[in-house]
Amino acid sequence: MKKIKVSLLGKVAIAILAGIVFGQFLPDWLTRFFVTFNSLFGNFLSFAIPLIIVGLVTPAIGDIGKGAGRLLVITALIAYSSTLFSGFFTYICASFTFPHLLPVNTQLVALDNPNDFMLSPYFTVAMPPLMDVMTALLLSFMLGLGISSIVGNTLKKWFSDFQDIVIKTIEVIIIPLLPIHIFGIFLNMTVSGQVASIIGMFLKVIIVIMILHVALLLIQFSIAGLVSKKNPLKLLKNMLPAYATALGTQSSAATIPVTLKQVLKNGVREIIAVFTVPLCATIHLAGSTMKIVACAMAIMIMAGQPIHFTMFAGFIMMLGITMVAAPGVPGGAIMAALGLLQSMLGFNETLQALMIALYIAMDSFGTACNVTGDGAIAIIVDTIAGKNIEVQEPATEKVT
């Protein structure tokens, strides 16, 4: 009998539904066992976040820096600019829409102060991180840039092995335990009477993000069409097979062959396409940035937390750099972003769990938006490069 494989999205959906159903009748003493697990898992996640940042960001920056050529710099700047535009575009749109769609509910103050309203664990185990998140980010940038500029490769090999350890930790420990963690969060929220408003918020946010994804792709391909003097709608239509493939694979890496084929169909020269597509799969995360910014704003509004432009401006700029390190697993971008959510937006364990659940619910759509936007960047780079082409293969292909 063939074993049925359930995707991470399916597991998260089951965990949310189970948490709501079981929360209706499970006694408090039994619920507290799952709350205790959540406490342990949350503390472990807090311990692991700085290590995840150092282990993923350092080699990613080091690898990209090794291929420091004119075309790589141009491509990286365009990709980062697209990611930044996506973040600020989302912030502006969400600032106008979310306050009307998601009015602050005083009952949801439990999201901001869960210990005052929700069940407490039987015991806690302190797991202090080795460093804070900002220290980890600064250390990663310094080491990554250093690795890219020195002749020796001993440190590069060491961080490559450390990167493998971090990815294995995510794939073998964190990702498999996430559904249980999310089940415990929704179980506790159901017991405390919070879940109905949260589910309503999820549906509204998902609809808004879907509309923003379409708008972002239209803007990206309008710019690509303007630069290349081609029909933007036709260019976007040609990329739809890559969009559909990414919806199924939830991975930019697995979609690269299809993305490459459709980029060539749009008239991009092969020498440019084979360079930009793998590179953009690593560094261009406009769709993922849109999801994280929108979800973070929605959760903060529902929790009654203040939202300031200066706060999110710094968050978006750091997010565009940090997610370059997102590993090639479903939900990898949100794992890389947890440190920023914690240090820059003040997300506690409960808010982080909600963020993970909401992000994963749309994971495939964000990846599809990333991949499709790569096609627009390839067109722009091909036009800028002109006939004078000097290409060096990108060293990294780690993607979300």
C-alpha cells in the first residue's frame, strides 16, 4: 500500500483545524502538556535563531561576493531593489486597507500578553541564545564579506559545513515539529476564546496578499516591457508555466528548468538567462517579502501593537538581505526572518507561531511570485547588458 505524503502546508492546516476542534473539549490539565511543549520548542527556536542566521547568511554572502562581476552587481541591485519595492509597496497598501479590514479587537490583547490570558506550561527550561539577533547579523555580514575577499578557503569550507548542520536542523527538527507547535498554539487560543477572530483575520489577509501579488507582477513586467520595448502582458503570459510549476513544487530551485525555458521564450539570450535565473532564485524574494510584511502588520494590528513607518523601513531593508540565506525547504524564508521579527518588531513566541502558520498557508504563492518576477529581472538585465556581455556564474543556488 502506497504511503500518502502530506505537504507541510497540509500538516499546518490539519494542526490548525485539530487545535480548534480539540480545544472545544480537552481539559485544561491535558492542554497544558502541549503548552509545555510549546514553551520548550519556543525556547529552542530562540536559541537556534542566531545560529540559523550565522550559518545561512555568512556563506550566502561569501558565495555571492566571490562572483563579483559587473553583471552580477547589476543583477543583485535590481533584485534587491525589487524586493525593497515589494516591501514598501505592501506596507503602503496594508496601511490603508488593514485598519478597515482588521479593526483592533480588545479581546486579542492576549496575543501580546499570552501569559495573562492563556494557559501556562507545567515547567520551563531556559535556553539562552549564544548572542542576540543583531549581533548574529553583523557577524554574518562581516564574515561573509571577509570570506569573499580573502584568498584562502578554509573558513569558507568551515561555514559550508556549518550551513549543512543548520539546514539539517531545520529540516529534521524544526520543520517536523512545527505542526505540533502550531497545534498547541491554536489549542491554547481556542481554550482562551481567541481563535475565531484569528481565523477571520487569516482569510482576509490571504485575499489581500493575493491581490497584491497580481499587482506586483503587473508592475514588474510593465517595467520590463518598458525597458525592453516589448508587450508586458505577453511577457507575463509566457511566464505563467513557471508560476504554475512553483505553486506545485513550493521551491524556486525545483522550478529553475521551467523558469529558464520561459525566460528564453521571452527572448532573453541564453548566456544571460543561465546566469540570472539561478542567481535570482537565490536573491530575489519579492513575493516572500510581501507575505512577511503583510502578515506581520496584520498580526500587530490584531494584537493592538503600534505600527510606525521608521520601524518597518528598517525591517524591510534588513529582510531583503537576510532572506538571501533562506534554505531550500518550504517555509525557509520565514525561518530566516524570525530573528528580525523578534528583535525589530518585538514578536513573542505566540506571535511568531501565528506568523509561521499564516506564512506557510501561502508559501507556494509567494514562491510562485518570486519565480515569475525572476523572468522580469532577466529581461531587464538582458537589455542593460546589450551586446557587451561578461558573465561569471553565480556560486550559490540556495533558494526558498
